[in-house]
Amino acid sequence: MTNHLLPLFVIIPLASAFVNSLLGKRIKGFSDIISSIATLFLAVISVYSVFLIKDSGMIVYKVGGWAPPIGISMVMDGLTSFMLVTVNVIAFFISIYSINYMEKYTEKWNFYCLFLLMIAGMNGVVISGDMFNLYVFLEIAAISSYALVAFGTEHEGLEASFKYAVMGTVASSFILLGIVFLYSFTSTLNMADMSMEIARKGASCIVLLASVLFLMGFGLKSALVPFHAWLPDAHPSAPAPISAMLSGVLIKSLGIYALIRIFFSVLGAEPKILSIMMVLGVLSMMVGVILAIGQWDLKRLLAYHSISQVGYIILGIGLGTPLGILGGLFHLLNHSVFKSLLFLNSGAVEYAVGTRDLEKMGGLREKMGVTANTSLIASMSIAGIPPFNGFWSKMIIIAACVEAGHFAFAFCAVIGSILTLASFMKVQRYAFFGELKSTLNQIKEAPFFMKLSMIVLAVICVAGGLLLLPDVSKVFLGPARDAVLAGSEYAKDVFAALR
Amino acid sequence: MNTILQPILVSILAGCLVLIAPKRFRRVIEVFSLLTSMYLLVACVRIFNIAPLTGKFLYVDGLSRFIVLAIGFFGALISLYSLRFMAAYKEIGQYYANVIWTIGFSILAAVSNNIIVLLAAWGFLGFTLYMLINMGGPKTAPISKKTFIIIGGTDSLMLMGFALMWFITNDLMLSNMKIAIDSSVSFWAFLLIAMGALAKAGAMPFHTWIPDTAKEAPIPVTAFLPASLDKLLGIYLLARLVLNVFILDSHTYAILMVVGAVTIVAAVMMALVQHDFKKLLGYHAVSQVGYMVLGIGTGNPIGIAGGLFHMLNHAIYKCCLFLSGGNVEYKTKTSGLDSLGGLAKFMPVTFLTTLVASFAISGVPPFNGFFSKWMVYQGLIEKGKSGGTLWVFCIVAAMFGSALTLASFIKLLHAIFLGKSKNGIRNTNDGQRNEVSITMWLPPVILAGLCIAFGVFAYILPLKYLIGPAMPEGFHFIGTWPSLAATAFLVIGLVVGLAIYLCGNFKGVRETAPYIGGEEATKDMRLSGTEFYNTIKEMPLINAIYNKAEKKAFDIYEQGKRILFSFIRVFQFLHNGVLPTYLVWCLLGIMVLLFTLVR
């Protein structure tokens, strides 16, 4: 029974969070081991799920054995398994990175506890086949991320966490409101059922109103301009592994995945909504990168780039063409790899130098070879330099824009790419190249586990382009794209898989 | 197929090996890299000899074959030269890895038929350039940044151009494309790709990275990339576009010609007033691109052939000049013209190579630079036959530029090799030898030999084997330059002149100490050559332009930065960190969304 795999994605992190909170404090090193094992296991089964999906198309799990329109279901299709791989693989590397990095904080087990809860929430959002469940998991992930942003309990983190919590809650309540409207309209919460019901009843103002609420709510979660303002505060203030987690996967699973799932699979991709997504995407792309280039705080700079890169993803997906969606999804994956790597690099720098101010760094290349080289690779990836992975996805997005006849959007994407390159040249020049400051003569390279996860992520950045090879993309990216393109077929597939 | 792919794969693997090799095997790394580059040269010769080939991914014709040969040649030469020159640098593995990758990916860029492969190879070369410039240590950090922003940025524009090309033809193979400039889409496709090519070659307005790079980066890097390989590739792509891919109209050609003419004059004016020989050479590396672009911009076979030949010649003599300059810098530890002088006696080989290359770049017959410039002029005259007045301005600009080039090299030769050194001290005094060792003088000597050979035997060697096959439809001269006969006459003239000089009363020539205003000159009073052209600099209008140029008013990078930062200030003002403001944005956002959707 392969479908029993599905609840594991939620149960494992939840259970290990629970065990962690019980035993983590008592047994030294326990929380390190348990969370590394848990995330490793999740990563392995998520990769395994890709092959399952390739064979069986769609897997549906009935929670408690109740059939869907009444019971809760968990659904795994190409998009879900793609997202699961993204989330869990990144989470594993961040988890082993934390073994060394979190040493400087007290109460490490609390950190792991929240971290695992967040993973449970994200996996839940991705795998849920039920609207209300999606909301619940989204809140689990969001609330643990509020706490994690403030984990350092410094002035800055607390302020950022407060802002984040307020804005996040506003978004969540709008999302809830949207779900309520849809529920009142369709009398069901199951996504597949809801989709069929909406298709049957035809267009309605209520659906449009709900769309606006979802666009705002999930737009805020994925930090689209003008709903982005929480991100540049929240992401830099968190501990580095959490910044990596937030920028790397949280905004994607809570924001972008949910947008795709709801607008493509449930509400049906309307051209009007898609063009709004494209405009928001281009806006985020440009505003984010322009703000990033003026930053001197390394992590803040990276955070603004998250806004900009999310813009690329949304632009690609908003195109609605197969090529655009492929580009958007591939960029999503690539972004989560290189952006978490960049945040981990910034963490390693902060660990060694004790500052995030670019002006106080310089010449770190001499002292921190691994960090410098991995961050060079990640910078090249995000700037879209071949042959690193970011180049391929950006190229696809730009080509897809041109293919669809949106020359202006394509040109904006090009300009955004140039500015991205410029700002990462700034990072490299001030942090890693340049003169070694005399105050930094004593610094040391990061410890083993931090180096390990940075190196592996860098290798993924270098080799990421290979995912586009026809044979590989048939297994991994292709099914994800097809799942998005399937649109309202989703509902039929779910019910077919139940039978 | 294997003949082509094998060297590329070998270069990738060898580069990785060199990169991860432990630093203490320094000798091994050096020798291994040299052997690899020699192997690549051999492989390039083999590619040169294969029959034309049109595949899904690869495309070999006369043009790409000759570019590949040149790439292999310069790669091997630079590796040889680096043995000694780069010995003082740390991170030697990183240096050689990037050199080897550069060779391999340049070959790939030159032979690829698929635009995605071309784009990827091309983009990666920007990265290796960045890493190679960074070899110069901390002081090159700002320059490598600027360079990569310009190069990488124009690569992105090129990506857009290729996307438009794909949109027009629905094909990825260059050999299948024949795009007429009949709509704004195809015009922009050409222009955007041309921007990438021009930035790599260093034409205006994307030139500003070259002088800066030349000044600070290690000399072999400058000689390798901005001086030779980047020119080869940039002009290769431009020629490819003009010859095979696009059918240009007269307006587009006019744009190219104007870019060429302006580049020639503006860059050479800047070169004239430099005080650092590396920067001076850097500006000439920009100026000479003008001739190539001008030649290609004429659009007729002789002009394009001239542009390509000039590209090859330029790579030869500019590489020679940079390497000779490297020898001077290696021995004297300075590149400032003010503090050099009188080196001809101590470094005769370097002096001779510099002399030959200087004549070549200034277009003095019978050296190669003259021949290719002559072909470019013919192209312009040919263009003139079809009417218009633009060609007149272009030809005047080209000749004027040529004269100024000669002028600035007179300055360079005087300041480094003739004249007197500062304080009359000979400044190569670092041990036993004055001239550099063989690995360092051999490459410039080979190149200087080529300067002569390609000029004297132009018809027999380069035009027959390299340029001729590159031009599918062939080309004809409107005025022939009998290079052999002319050389013979020149030599005879020189010999006769020398004889007259020797027979005459040359013993009556006397040397005296400088004598100024009735007073004995002190030792540091000398004519260094750097002030030769101050009169030009002080002319009223030109002076104002020079001042602007000093302030980087013509630097696309600095101006872009200025505009960008004004935007940044506005956005930063809006992000005031106050929560209610941010919530108001969200609210406004929702209202706009509601308005557009529910209306």
C-alpha cells in the first residue's frame, strides 16, 4: 500500500518534534541526531515518492478511511512530490548545518522542535487535499516561523517577528475568509470536490472575491510586492538556518505552491488572474532587486533578492504556457537551493566574523575558502551565469515570455538579471575579494557540518542544469509541470485515484 | 565529431583536476597545464583540418575553423608565458584551471551551432574572465566587479536577443537561420546580440572595462582575454551574424559603422594622454576594435574580410605588446611611463618585439596591421560607391585614428626604451641578467615574427589559408598592395639609407649634456615622453572633454550606477520600517486587485 507513505510526511516531523521536546533537554546531542535522522528520512522518502508518482500518476490517502467529500484526504501528484523533494532535501541540509551553527544559542532542542514543526506544516500544506487542512498546516508552519524569527530574542529579531506575525496573521485571516466564501458557495472543503462544484455552478462574484483574498493572502506569504514588506525584516533577523529555511522553502510552499494549487487546480486558471500574477511577478522582480542593490547588510540584501526571485517564479507560472510553468517550477527549485546556500554562507560569515555589514568584511577568501567558493557558486547561480542552475531556469522563463509575446516582461526579466548580477558582484567584491581587514586576521573557517552542507548545496547548484536533460526531466520536472497544466483535470484524477 | 568534442571535454576535466590539485604540487600543475594547452593547440590544428560540418549542435566552416586555430595558438602561447610570469602568484591552480577552461569553452563557442550551447559557453567565458582578473589580488576586486557586470549584463541582453531569434525562426540552429531586418523584433534581436558581441570585443559604449582591466590585472590575463580571445570571439560572433544569420539593411550597417568610427577616434584620444603603459595599451585595444567593427559594418566582402583579418592581426600584435610590456614590468616592477626610460640597451629583444608590434598596430607598411587596415579602407571605398556620405566620415576617422595611434606609440617607445630613465638609474638591475628568460621572450618573438610574416606574405599565408576560406563568397581587392615587392623596396630603401648614413660624417655626431637657459641641467631633467601630447590635451574644447572623461562621464557603468541609485533612494524612502505603512500598502494592493477583478 504505497499510499500509506503520504501521512508519513506529516507524522515524522511531528513525532520527532514531540520526542525532541521530551528528551532533547535531558540527553546531550539527542536533538541533533533525531532531527538529522528525521529530515534525512523525509528527504529519502520524498525522492522515492517521485518515482512512485512516475509509475502511478496520482496517489490519494484517505485519513481515517473516510472517503473524500466527507473525510479528509491527502493527495500526491507530480507537483506535490516536486515540492516535497524541494522542501525536505533543503531541510535536511539545513538541519545538519544547524548542528554546528546553533551551538551559539541556548536551548537548541527548542530550535529543533520549532524547526521540525515548521517542516510538518510545510509538508502538510503541500500534501493536503483539503482546503481547511491546508489552512491549518499553513498556520502551523507560519506560527513556528514567527517564533523562530525571534529565536535569538534580540531587539531586532523581536521587532521583526512582531511585524511578521501581524502581517502574517492578516494574510492568514484573509485566506481563511476566502476559504469561508468558497465553502459557502460550494458547501464542501475538499479541493477536488470544490473544483468540480465550481465548474458546475459557473463563474460567480464570490469566486472572484475569494480569488482576490487568496491573491493577497498567499501573495503576502510568498512576498509579492506590494505585500512583501515583512520579509526584509523577518528573514535577516532569524538565525541563519532559519533564514535559509524561510527564504528557501517556506515562502514557496506556503505562498507559491498554494497559489498554484488553488488557482490552477481548484479555481481553474483564468487569463485575468494569470495576467495579474504576471504583473505582480514583474513588479516584485524589479522592486526587489533595486532595493537589494542598495543594501549593505548581507542578509537583508539576500532577503530582498528573495522577493525579486519569487517575482521570476510567479512570472513564469503566470504565463500559463508549458514552457513558462516549467521555467517557473525549475526556478523555484533552483532558488531554494542557491538562496538557502547563500543564507548558509552568510551564516558562516557571521559565525566567523560576527557581523553582517558588508563594509566591515573584506578579503574573507583568504581565510574562508569553502565559504567563499560556495558563495561564489551560489552568486553565479542566482545571477544566471551558465552553467550554474539559475541560468537555465532564467533562460527558460525569458524564452517563455518571448514565446508568449510578452516582450516587455522578458526585457524586465533581463534587466532584473543584470541588476541581480550587479548586486552579487557587490557581495563578492566587499565580502570575499578585496583587502583582508587587519581586524579579521584571526578568523577561522566554519566547522565541519556547516562546510559539508554548503559544499553539497554548491554541488547541486553546479549540476542542477542536468535536471533539464530529457530523460531526467521526464521523471522529475515533467510530472510537476503536467500537474500544474492539468488544471481542473486534478479533480477527476483525484476521484479516479480513489476508485 | 570526436575531433571537436574531445578537446572540449579534456579541457573541462583538466581544468577541474588542476583546480583541486594540492597547492604544493606547484610544478606539476604548471607543467600539466602547459601540456594540456599544447594538446589543445594540436587538437585545434586537427579541427582546422576537418571538412566543413553542419550538425545539430556543431557547425564548422572556414570562419569557425580559423577562429579555433587562433584560440588554440594564443592559449598555448599564454600558458608558456605564464610559467615564469605567474610564478609569483598564489592560487596557481585556480589560474591555470580558468585558462584551460577559457580555451575549451572558447572553442565550444566558436563551433556551436545551437544557440543555447553558444550562449552557455559564451556566458561561462565571462565567469572565467572574472576569475582571471581576480588573480591580480585585492586591488583588482572593484575592476573585476565592473568587468563582470558589463560582460554578464550584455550576456543577458544577448540571451534576450537569442530568445527573439528563436521566436522569429522557431529554430535553435544558427545554420538554419536567415533573418531579414524587416520588423522591430528582428532589428532588436540583432542589436541585442550585437551588444553582447561588442561588449566582449570592447567597442564603445561597452569598452570601459578594458582599460581598467589592462591596468590592474596580471599581464598574461590581459594579453589572453581582452587583447586576443575576447576580440576573436566578439568579432567572430558579429561576423557570423552579418554573414550567415541576418540580412542587414543599410540602417543597421550604418549603426555598426558609426560605432566603429567613434570607437576608433575616442579611444585613441584617450590612449594619447595615458601615463601608464598598460592603460595605454588597454585604450588601444578598444580603439582597434573600431576598425574591425567598421570593416564588418561596411557589409561588403572585402570590408568584412578586412575586419576579420584585422581582428587576427590585432590579436597578434596586441598580445605581443602586452607580453613585451609584461617583460618590462617583470624586470622593473613598474608600468608607469614616467619612471621608465632607456631600456632598449638592457632589454634588446623586448625592445625589438615592441618596435615591430608598435609599427604593426600603427599601420606602418609592410607589417600586418597595415594590410588589414588597407582592406578596411577598401571596404569603405567600396561602400562609398553605393552613395551616402557616412563612409567619408568613417574613412577620415579611421585614418586620423591611425595617425594618432602612431603618435601614441612613438610616445610609448620613447618613454620606455629610449630617452633616459628617471635619475639616470638603470632600473632593470635585479640580478645577473637584464633580458628576461626564454619562456618570456619566446612568445613575443613568435608574435612579432607573425606580425612581419602576415604583412609581407599576406597573400600567400593568412589570406589564402585563414581569411579566404572564412569568406563563403570570396572577395576581391580594388587596389592591390604588392606586399612582397613593396617590402623589397622598403628594405632596399632602408639599406641605402643606412649606407648613406654610414658613409657620411656620422662620426661628426656628438652627444652633449642638456643645457637649459644657460644653466647645466640636473640629472632628473629629462624628456620622458609622457608630455609629448600635452598640447592636444590643453586645447579648449578637447580639454573639457578630457575632464569629463576623467570624471567617467562617458562610462556606461558609472552612469548606470548613478541612475540606479536615484531609484534606490526613492524606494528606500518608501520602506520606512513602520508597520502601519506596510499594512496600508497591503490594503491598497487588495483594493487595486478588487478593482481589476471584480469591477
